[in-house]
Amino acid sequence: MQAVKGLSMEKWLCWSSLGVAGLMLLLFILDITPMAFPFGGLSKLVDVLGIIASGVLVYLAFNALRDVL
């Protein structure tokens, strides 16, 4: 069997991982502001690490999506 470029499931997996990573990035950015909305602003270190991890995941998902399309 040959791999077919651009299968539907691969596209949806890339889109969904991009969406989840973007949502987590937004939540961590909201938490680091003085509002401290979703997580109560417990630790700025956790917020910064979450922003970095979510940003890396957004980049990886976008790069994989470009390969699939």
C-alpha cells in the first residue's frame, strides 16, 4: 500500500491539534494577565512554560498541516 498525501483523517488530526494548542495558548495567556481567569494565576512559571509548550505545539501542528496539504 502506498501512502496517499492529504487523507481526510490526517487533515482533521492536524486541524484539531492546532485548535487544542491554540485554545491552551489562549488560556495560559489569559491566566498570566492580572485577570487570572481560568486557572486562578497560581504560578507565573507554570504559565510561561505552558505558553512555550503550547507555542511549540502550534508550530508543530502547523508544520504537519503544511506537509499534509
